[in-house]
Amino acid sequence: MPVQIKERYIKMITENPNDKNLEVSIKNYEDALTHPDKKDLEDVKKWVNKILK
């Protein structure tokens, strides 16, 4: 995701500091930055192998 999305979330949470949904959105954004990770790649490999069998 583009960094502008996080910047928008930060601006919004500055304006609405008690908005729990924005806190979750920022956390989800940060968590998504590490994907695809090794586990994701292993999972897709298993999925493809299962389909091809």
C-alpha cells in the first residue's frame, strides 16, 4: 500500500484520537508491509501443489 494511506490515517487519528477503528487501520497497514512473507509463500506453494494433484 502506498505510504499516503498511512499518512492519511495518521492525520485522521490526530483529528480523532479516540477512534479505535483508525488505530486498527494503522496497525493493519503496518502489518501488511511485511507481506508476502515466508509463511505466505509456503502457503501458496502448498495450495498450488494441492490443486495440481
